[in-house]
Amino acid sequence: MTKTIALCGIDQALAAALEQRGEYSFLSFFDDPEQRGDVKLAYFLRDGWLVSLAVVGYPGAEGLKACDYLRTQNIALPILWLCDRREFEPEAKRLGVTFFANGPLATTEFITR
């Protein structure tokens, strides 16, 4: 069974590159003028859909807000936060979120790995 990974706050080009790898099933929740990606993901989860992991790519306070919102919507959801500001790590731990301090990879950086 293929694991499903939900992405929010991730660059569209990087999301497309991830989807082409075919190792996992990816669902991308992009921001639009009316709604952020994390809110779209939370609604998706409320409708009963299951994901194995949520990856949050928003930086700084935006990322913290997204992680906090997702955590309040689903206490058991594994969340990985890609952030380039290490000072947010204690807050991520408080929320039960795995924190990766290098931030999101650029599309070209991901493809060349």
C-alpha cells in the first residue's frame, strides 16, 4: 500500500518533482487568495481522508501557525515542519511536530540529489 504524504506551504515546482519520483502518493495543498494550504489540508482531513504524514513548508511564524492549526485539528497526525529558523524548534517540540531546520529544498537542489 502506497503511503500518502500531504504537502502545504511547499513550492509548486518542488511538489511536482516529488510526485514524479513515484515512491509515495503526494497531495499538494497550495495557497490561494481565499484560503491557505494548511486550512485546505485540515478540511480534507476532517472529511475523513487519511494521510501518513503532513509536510509544512511555511517559514517562521507562518509555519508555526500552520503546525499549530493542523495539530488542533488532528492530534495524531505526524507533521514534519521544514523551516530555516532554528529558534522555532522549541515551539515545534511543544506541538509534537518534527522539525527540520534547513528549510525546504529548492527544486533544483532536490532534483540533483
